[in-house]
Amino acid sequence: MSAIDFSDPSTIALLADALTAAGVSGLEISRPGGQLRIVVAAGEETRIDVSVTARPDSRGVSPVVVRAPMAGHFCPGHLSGSAVSDSLPRPVSGSEVLGFVRIGPVLLPLNAGRPAVLTKRLAEPDALVGFGDPLFEIEPQS
């Protein structure tokens, strides 16, 4: 039996149609090479998110994605509105707060967990994010 190609648009469309017909609200498939998430919302169009694991760049550095630890609203770091947080790429320490996930009045801090270079912010300010949604991309420093 051959492996299913989850990057093929016709395969994704077939899965989305099957989920809709079965009344399933969503499906997430994670593999070493990437992730496929199909969400079927009642009365709305099907949302499909395909993310492929990044390959090492020419220097041999693989980017790492910092993901949401729980559902909430994404808040970028430096809540004061400082432009410092928008200048990318920039070095960050393992404990430096990159941003927050806001759940009601609670702010859950997000950090890189290791010295790194913050290269991308992947979520928009105040966006509703779910558990495991990508928020930042970092390049770990040795």
C-alpha cells in the first residue's frame, strides 16, 4: 500500500468533502514532514491549513516554530506598543517574553525556551488562536 500524499489538493478536497458529509467538525494529521488541519464550520466554508516542516537553510539551521500552549487571543510582546518587537530578525534569550496568549483577564507568557533569533511572527495581534497554532518562528543558537 502506498502512502497518501496529503500535499495533493485533490486528496485534501476529497477529505474535506468526506468530513462534511459525515458531519465531522475537523481533522488534524501530523507527520514528521508537516501537518494538515481541515476544519469544517457549520454554515461556513471549510478551512484548510497545510504546514510543511521547514528544511534547514544554507547555513544548516532549521527554524523552530513556537506554538500556542492553549486557546486564546494572541498578543505580541511589548504590550506598550513599542516598535522594538516589530524589528525582525532579532536575538532573544530563552526566558525573554515574545508575546502572550490572553484568556479573559489572564496573560500566558510565551518564550523561546532557548537562546535564538526571532525571525517571524506568524499570528496577527488579537487573533483567536487554538492549541498548537504557530505563533513565532525562531532559529536556535548554539
